[in-house]
Amino acid sequence: MSWSAAGRELRESGNGTPVLYKVLDPNTHELLQVGYSRRGSGGTLAAASRLAGEKAVAWAPLTGSGRQEHVLQELKDDLIGGYFYQMGKPPARQFAAEPSPSE
């Protein structure tokens, strides 16, 4: 499976590869949500589809110790905290429709 975005092709990371992801407003580039999926890019796209409106999605596959549940949660929390530290607010839709970790 693949998707087109800004002239580039994004390939599915696979269902067995955990990923960290971010969802952005494609017009303002505002960060809407960060998270992780144990289901790869398929889980990422499912989480993004729960947010209303147009959005852009990016993800990074994780390997090694990054595959452990507690590491995924900590990385996600660090990303939210870093954003809050810089911007003074959480990502715009972070807590509005946060998916369950099983996705």
C-alpha cells in the first residue's frame, strides 16, 4: 500500500512495526496530535481518520527497544511535553479524540 503526499510516495510501514506519528493541519501546519501505533502506518491512518477535516500525517518506524509499550508511551509523552514547553499549549486535538494504545 502507498499514498501520495506533496510529490512523494509514502509506503506502509507494515502491521508489525510500531511507529510514532504526528497529525498536522495541511494549511496552517499546526500540530493537531502526536501518538504511537503498534499496528504500523495502518494504525496511524486509522487514528488520523478519527479527526475531522483535512490533515497531513507523518510517521517514523521504531525498531529495537522502541518497540516496547512503555517506551512508545514515554516517547509520545515526551513529544507532547516538548511541544507544550515550546508553544505553551498541547497539540490542538491531542486530547479531543485520542485513540487507544491498541491501535
